[in-house]
Amino acid sequence: MPAFSSPRTLSKPVPSAPPQDRLRLPEWLRIQLPTSNGFGKTRSLLEELKLNTVCQSARCPNHWECWSKGTATFMIGGERCTRACAFCAVITAKPLPLEEDEPDRVAEATRRMNLRHLVITGVARDDLPDGGANHFRCTIERVRALNPGIIIEVLTSDFAGSAEALEEIFLGRPEVFNHNIETVRRLTPKVRSRATYEGSLEVLRKMKGLAGSAILTKSGLMLGLGETEEELFETLQDLRAVGCDILTLGQYLQPSLHHLPVVEYISPQRFEAFGLRAKEMGFSHVSSAPMVRSSYHADELQIPSRAVK
């Protein structure tokens, strides 16, 4: 993660568990760092084009692997988020103005990296009337213009429930629209900032209503925050009820001592069982494993592209 100056947080840090109570990291979560030179090439390109990635800002444990393979998840709208979720490492501070050339820089990076599946996410921009939706749309359009045939997936906030903002995203025509519900209903007030469980379901419902089968909808949960299996399956049923097509399930990892502690480490075998159950419930594609994140191996999805004619 880049060295940021001390952020002006908008909410008090969440106390972590006392050191003696913190769970030890199990062997299946210990990562062997790759040794290829691809990592350095990706980092140099991102630095040259002055682009933010969720890989760094959210301290994703997979960014060594992804960058070594020449992939990254671009985070637009700046590196400062207007929300202070108790699980997220992205800094919370007063945002800076949007950079008008950022969509062009993302498109150029995508071209140089020769990506065929791109994931674009962004910080929550509650300071903007549209929550940054038009900036998302511009980025989608610039990327597709420079990279005909590319698959574009967006991972957005709830835009404070704005139907107009979701319509703006729809007009950009990404192949995949992702909005994470993050956790089960009971834990949502503790885990998320401003976003609500029902609000996230409504976001997914609205996008499916706008797009039908033209855009695949996707959502994900972090496990190990204290949810029960019954609560997990209830959440999966709720996601299917609003037409969610794709699901990701991964292990929550505490990014710092100021974030929520891990309550439980879920074994790979249980993740596999959860994934099988989710497929039985009707999700068209499920990624369920401890190291799974929203965009991890997203390029493995077989999705038709909308090539520019």
C-alpha cells in the first residue's frame, strides 16, 4: 500500500481484539510471493500513468499475484473515500476534485496491459450529486473506444440509492455490474458505513430491472465476521431473489489494528461446500475460497463482449 499522509477520518477507528485474543493466521492463508518481473512492470506502468488501484488502497492480499500476471483493478474517483466502513483499508478523507483525464489514463493503461477483462471500481463519492456515476460511464466509454472487444466489469457503491446514478451506469453498458452486499443483515450496521442491507439488494434489483439479461449482476460477501451459516444462506437467497447472477465468497482479513477483528477463519473445505450450495441456489457463476476477492480471477468468466464496430 502506498504511504499516505495521515488521513482525516470521518468516524472513530473500530477497536480491534486485544493482541492475546487475535486469531493466528492459518496455513492456507499464508501467501508465497511471486518472483517474476511482471510485478515491477505493472507497478511502473501504474506509477507512470498516476493511477490508483484497489489492489494497493484496499491492501488486497492477491495484488502480488495479479500484478505479476499483468492485471489490476483500477480505482477511479481518487484515493479518498467519503465513507468509513469498519472493514476497509481505503482512507476516509475529504475527496479531491475528479481528474478529467483519468478515464483516458485508465484506457491507455488497459491498452498497454493488453487486458481482455477489466474491473473498474471507485471510492464512494457522496460529495458529488451523482456519486461519481458519470465518471464511471466516461471511463467505460473511453476504455471500450481504445480497446474494442474488451469485457468491462464495474464494482460500484450504492450511489446513496440514486436511480438516476444507476441509469448512468446502465447507459455505459458494462458487461458486468458488481455491487457487494459485504455481509449478512445482522452485521451490516457494524461492518458498513451508510450503506444498508436492503439498500444493496435494491441496487441489484434496480440494475437487473434496467438491464435484464444484457448486463450480468454480481455481489459478494466477506466471511469470518461472526455470521452464521443460516444467515449466510438467507443472504444468498435474498441475492437470488433480486436476480443476482454471480457470487463471490472470501475470507475477511483485518487490514489493521483499527479495523474489525477476524472472528473466525473459514476452512477451504467449508468454502467449497458454500460454493456448491450457492450453485444449487441458481447462481450462474460462483467463486468461493479463502483468498477470493471481488475481482480475483474475474477474467475466467466466459462473457460475450460488446466490441465497438
